[in-house]
Amino acid sequence: MKERQRLNLATLNDKHLNTIDLALWDLAGRAVGLPVHKLIGATRDKVPAYASTMCGDDLENGLATPEDYARFAEWCVKERGYPAFKLHTWQPPYDGAPSAKRDIEACAAVREAVGPDIPLMLDPFHYYSREEAFYLARELEKLDYYWMEEPMDEHSMSSYVWLCQNTLLPICGPETAEGKMFTRAEWIKAGACDLVRGGVGDLGGITPLLKVAHLAEAFGMRMEVHGGGPGNLHVLCTMAFPGEFYERGLLHPFIDWEQPKPWLHKLDDPMDEQGFVHVSQDPGLGHSLDGK
């Protein structure tokens, strides 16, 4: 605690801390010749993935309409093998965004396209009021959605307590709220979430993410990890009370996710035909960087 106060970590951006923390875990794994998940304590070497879309757009055959979302979801589930699907819907500056009614139209179209047995999720990205979030939750209950995350500004924890008390739909959070494991502990204690949310980019690396995973386990709650990448994947493979899914994306009909990024020799998150993402067995995080 004294070291934390001396360094005044509240003034450091969690994105910067994430970069440093990931690098240190990578170095530790390379030093002893182990992948990070085995260094921490592996429980599995693959995790089921959900297809996580980009936000809605106005591109023809992109994600411009509820029907576009439905077609893309059908391809992701039935052709590519994803076992679950999450929508990020329309945001400003697109005309009429945000619109809770339009979001539900897209969610309903996706449910119809993939059938009743596929877990579906919605992330409306904190644009809505209590009344709008309540409307979304009640409609998603009818569509048998698996969870909703971040419908309102997360600075108002009491709004999330109210929402959890007034819907049967699981609410996942907090995602972007500052404060690492301390904020998550307060949300759990207050009953502001049903599923705990955390990711290396939100919290500042693997070290605080592990603390949130242990916190969730202590309360008998799942921690669903926000975002992809090797840091999140290694943590998912170490959790005794696991998060159910790896978030793969952000995906779009115009983007081929199976091609490595220009700075990588191979994918960080290769997915098999059954929808499982496999963690690297190389020492450290398993990044295969192209230094050219």
C-alpha cells in the first residue's frame, strides 16, 4: 500500500500500466521457458470464443441494418463455428444513434437467425438512461439473451444496483470504470452486477486482472474477460472459476480476422472449427512479432 501511494498510481494510465505489466510477465515466462498461463497455474489450454462485432455503421452489406447483423451472426455461428455472438450496436455520429428500439430490432433479428440455443449478448456502450436500459433489459429477457454490459454510464453505480434489482437479465460490469479491483469489489458488495467484468487493458495488466478473478471466485461469480489478446487469453486459461468465453474481435463482414496483423507472424488467438481459441504454448505470452 505504501509503495502504491508513493508511486501515486492513480495518476498513471491503466493502458500504460498494462503495457509494462504484460512485458514483465512475458519476460518472466521467457526466463523460465514457460508460457504465462503455466507460470501462473494452468487449468485449461483452450477457451470457447464469442464473435464480438464492431459497432453499427452505414455501409452497404456491412452492419447498417438489423438484417445485416442477422446475416453476419448466422455466418459466424453456422459457417465459422462461433458458439456465441455479441452485438455492439450503433453509436453517434450515425443518424438516429443511439436508439434502444433499433438495438432491440437488431437483437431480435440475430436471435431469429441463429436459433434459440446460441448465447447472445449486447453491449450498448453506456449511452442510455435508466429508463432506456430498463427497456433494453426487459426486451432482452424476452429474447433469452445471456447478458447485457455497460448500458449506462458506469460512474453511477447506484443506477446499476437499480437495474440489477429490476431485471432477471444478467448485467455484466463494470467494464471501463476506473479503480481496478477496488471498484469491482464495491460493485460486487453493492449488488451492481451479476457478472464481473475485467480485462488487461481496463485494469492495467495481468496482475490486477488475476486479483479481480480471485475476487469474483470468492463471491461465487463468473468474471467475463473484456477484450481479446494474449494477456486476457492466458488469464482465462488459469482461472479456477473460469470466465466462460474469450472475446474474439472486433469482427466485421469486411474484415478477415483469420489473417495475422501486419506486425505478427501468426495469430494470437487461433480458433478451431468447434469455436475454441487455443493459447500459445511458447514461452512468455507467445507473441510472434514481425520486426521488419
